[in-house]
Amino acid sequence: MNSPNSSLLSALITVLAFLILAPLSFAQEANWTQSFPTTSPSPRFGAAMAYDSAHGQIVLFGGAEVCGASCRNILADTWIWDGANWTQKFPAVAPPSRTLYSMVYDTARSQMVLFGGFNASLGPLNDTWVWDGSTWAQKFPSNIPAARYDCEYLAYDSARQQVVMFGCGTSADTKYNDTWVWDGSNWTQQFPAHVPPARSAQQMAYDAAHQQIVLFGGGGVGGTSLDDTWTWDGTDWTQRFPAASPTTPRWNSTMAYDAARGNVLLFGGSGPLSADDKNDTWVWDGTNWTPKPLNPNPLKNPAPRLASGMAYDSAHQQVVLFGGVDGSTFDDTWLWGIHDFPIFTGRSTEPSIAVDPHDQTHAVVGFNDESIQGSVNCGWAESRNGGPPWTQGTLQLPSGFTGRGDPWVRYSSNGHLYYSCIGATPWTDSLIGFHTRRVGIFVAASSTGLASDFGIGQTVTSNLEFCRAFNVDDCKNDPKNADGEFTDHPAIGVLRKPDGTDRIVVCWIDFFSPGKPQTQPFVRVAFSDDGQHWHPTALNAQGASCMVGGSDSQIGVSWRAGDKSLMISTSGDGSRWSQPFVKLAATTPLVEPGDSTMSAVLSQPYAFLVPGQSGLRAVWQVGGPPSQIFVGNATANSPGDSFQDPDNTSVPFAGKFLPGAGACGRLAGGYEVTTLSGGFRYKVWRIDGAGPIAPIFTSTADLNPQYGDSDSGFPGFSRVGDYTSVDCSGSLGWAAWTDLREAKPEIWGGVIPIP
């Protein structure tokens, strides 16, 4: 689109027959990520959006659909964005249909204020409406500004608690530079000493960090294009002369204040040249405009467009962009904020994530650090501000031991941090043809909750491992030669004792099979009150892939039994455990790699307590290919009871091809195949009973199945499908997974606002 007169409303000419207008503070880098809500408004442009802080949701009204070469359908519907999905509202009263109006939230009076716009029958409008969270009501002020449309001409001045209107107009040559304020009942014109030139299609937003309204660009009288910046301080307009500004003049961009990052965000718009619609992003810091880089993959950026709706979602700390037009209208939703990001870019696998219960922006990830060829260390990474940058380190083990992996991290409700992993001594010569080493579980603690304060890992158990081979190198390179007892898959949980101190509970798998390796794994559990002295428990069940999950007063250990069913045992003190109960097998026979047709629970089944609910809930993976992730509730209290959800059926959701699962009581995560070629993405679902099971997070890149090593029969998945992790604190969830978008596995993560 090449001019303010033809950019946005050119198609309306054929219908309307007159000339229309010209035109947190998290420190890490934000980016655009497309959201895929279950329901969305229809494609449209000119629909304003504003955040209703009283109800914690974004409101969108009206706009116009492109319904043909000379057809525009102007709308009057009301939609709500809750952080994950759009929901249409059906208020008893609503404004007439309109597009290209302006709307802003009046915080002082807890209501949305809408003014003006364009209606196909009525033409330019100058009515005022308010939204209270459930319905619209028209206001009838004694002073009414002239009708106007086609710009963002409203902004809420929080410092002075008033809605401010500036400029806009009704045609290419009828444009205003008047300033008005709304006090909740009336409009009052202001007469500042200085004013910007008359214009339409400009952008305005309140800069809370500098307590001033920012105005940029638009189209001047006669179709001129503007790229000037002005600020309003409650009394007067001041032109600013930044060293850098958005490239080329533009109109019908969209602008919003990004409170999480403390700057004003500007996106897209149309410039003066032919086919000059834009999809660039700029931020205003109070002094200068700075461009934000586009993603090298064009599919990861919103397409060029103008007249989108955009608003900052305070509850979820992200800017939401919807719709717009570039020849045709859009119905896509994009989020500007912190979504997914690399945590450790060296070769790495098997992440576990924990979020500080006292600070939802503080998270720690444990992972297998395989960046040095031929070794696996117990790595950790820590974020103190809601995402990158991450500080990194390696857990220190007792003298003679080096990391062997399988990390697990967990916070207690006291804010103490614990890390469990496997360590081993080097292989040594024994008798001819036999070699030995010590392999054990180690737990490190940090009373400050900081990974940088981890002490040396304390021994939970240490077993002697044998290898029958020609030389030591054969033992290193072929672990299947292991012929003695060895340790695998530790997981850690924390109970709060009556005196307020922590009791640490660790489960792990011991394999013991003289003469026949890896055939009789057993689940072991030990507990400690100080992290140094460990006490074994009587829980001693055959199984593999154990997990620990619970709350302050109860904890559960879940594992995959020898018959591939899911088993759970619970404890109120970490020392005395119930007989294993809740046995589940898939109801539909599936083919598991390496087995015949059978019902099978794969991966780490994870049982956990849902805050405020009775009984246990679990997430598990069944069968394959294709495999599925299931979630269900366990309210049973005796051996042999079945595992079911409230409707007496387990609920399959979304998992495909070796998905992994983890839970913090509110979320679960796993991989899902998304392309015909086998590409997959990591997803997170909300499962705490607050609504239907639905994805609320999706990684931004297709993960390529051709990469990685595989011992599962599925190229590229290896351990990737077995180990993912989610945790949450406050209103934020965090996820960590093994990412295969590059030619090696890496640890990636995401911050997930919980709706």
C-alpha cells in the first residue's frame, strides 16, 4: 500500500464513495511468537485493543473484514483475550459497528473508553462508549469532539488520571490537531502552547517510565507522510528530535507500552512507497527509537501489515498483536515477550527445571553437559530475571567422582534448592577381563536458593559396578557390558516437616542381574533431614523410570512397573510408604519399539498433588508408534485400585512419537509431531482442572528429527522424548526441553504465563 489515502481504507472508496484519510522488568531480549488459540475473531483490520486491568483481560471490538474486491464488512462484536485464547462476549448493549476507531482503558474509573470510528451507514462517528467488563454503555457528554477515525488518537495519561485525545480527521484534507481530555463524564478541550501539525493515522501510547504520552508519525494534510515524535506532559506538547527514528515516514502502525521491558513498542504500518507495508518493530526508551532485529526465518515474524490491534497484557507480561491488513485481512495472534530461548548451547540433554517459590522470575535448570566429547557432567544454568542471560556451572562431586548425568532439581517451599545426579569414578583394572568403578547418587543443596551456592554433592548411595571386557576402553564405550549393580534415573522431592524444616526424598533405579545385564531394575527410596545422612526406606519395588512429586504434607513416588504399568506409592513423612497402588495399562494395544503388540506405559510417569485438590494426578506416556500422553486423577487409597479421571476415563492429549512429560501440579509438557516430514515441537498444557486440557505454549521452531542419536528406534529422538520438565511459581510457568533445531541437542526453555 503506497499512500495514506490508499493504504487502509482504499477498498472502502467503492462502498462509501468519498475520499478517505491519509494516512518487568526483564532484561532479556524479547521476540515475536505466534500463538495458536483454539478460537479467534474473524480476519479484520481497524479493531482497537486495550487491556482491562480490573478483569485481567484484553478487549477487542469491531473492525472490518475484507469480504471481496469491493466489499468490506464492518463489525460490532466484542472479544476477550485471556492470555491463551479468544472468547466472544455477547453483551446486552453494544456500540454500532465500526472500524478505525480508538479505545483505551481508563484506570481511574475502571472502564474501557471508546470514541469515534467509521460506520458504513452513519459515516464518521463521534460517540463515546464505555465497557465495564460485561456490557457497553453509551455516554452523553455535554462537550463532544468532532467526528474522526483512522488513527490511534486516545491514550490514558496515568500520571494525571485522564484519557487524552489528539488529532485525526474525516478525509485526506480534513484533519485536526486538537487536544481533549476525558474525566469520566465529559470531554474538555485543551489549548497547549505547542501542538503537532494536524494529521491522521498517527500512533499514541502512554510511556509509564517517563510519565508522558508519545505520538509518532501519521499522514498530514494533502497526503504528506510524517515521521516526527512528540510527547505530552499533561500541559503541553514537545517535539522530540531523536538520533534514530523508524525508517521512512509511516501511518497506521500500532503502538503499545511494554511494561515488562519499560519501553514503548511500535510495529508495522505503511510507508509512502508502493507496496511499502512493514513488519518491523521499534522501541522508544524516552530518548531514542531503536529497531529490534527480525527473526532470520520469515515465518517467525508477523507478516507486513497496517491497522492491527495491539495491547499490553499485564497479567502475562507480554504485548499481544491481532489482525491487520495487507491487501487481505489477518486473523493471527502474535505475542511480544519472552517465549523460548537457548539455555545451554553446547551438546546437552535431559533437562530438569525448578522455579523459586518466592520469586517467579528465578529458575534453575539441571542438565547433562555433554559439550566435552567423551564426558557427561552434571551441569546447571540459572536465570535471575525471567529468562536469558543464564549463568552456568557444573556440580562439584566428591574427590574422585565425575558427573555421569541424569540430573534433577527441586525447590522446597522454604526456598532451598536441591540437585541430584549420578557420579562415577574412572574404570580401573581388576582381575583379568574384569574392570570396576564406583557409581552413586549425589545430592547438593543451596540454602540460599542460588545454584551458585551449591555445596559439594553428598553421597546418597554408591555401588560397585563391574564390566567384563577385553580392556577398559571397551567398558567406557559399551555400557551394555556392565555386569553388576549400577544406578540410574534419580529424582528428588522435598517434604516440609512439622517444625518447618525440609526432608529430602530421593528415588532412583538399581539394576542388578548377575550374568544378564539390565533385566531386573528396582525402585529405591532414601530420605535425609540434613542432606548428608541418608536413610533407606522399605519401599523396594521392581520397576524403572521413577519420579517424585508432592506437596508440603504428602509425597508420591511413581514408576513404570515390570509389566509396563504405572505404579504409585505415597508417604506423609518420606520414611513410611504405602503399598504400591494405582495400576494402569493402556486400554488400546499399541506397538512399543522392541516389543510385540502390547499395552505399555513408557517414559517417566509422573504423579503429583494438585494444590487445593484431593488425591493424586499423574501424567504418563503410553505405547507407540504413535504414542500418546495421558493425564488422569488418582483418588484410590488401596492396592489394585484403578487410575482414572473424574469421568472414569483417562484423557489422552496431543503427545506423539515418544513425548516426554513433567508436571508442577498445574502444567504438563511433551513433544508433538507437527509436520509430515516428522518435525516436532515442544508444547505445554494446563492440566490443573481450571479449564479444558489445552496447549498454552508451543516452541517457536520445528525440531528436526534427523538430528541426534537414537537408541529408541525413532531417528533423532534418543533421550529427547523421555526427558522434559516444567515447573511454576505464582502466575508463571517455566519449561525446559532438549531442542533439536540445530545439528546437536541443546537445552532450550520457555516462560509461560498461566492464564
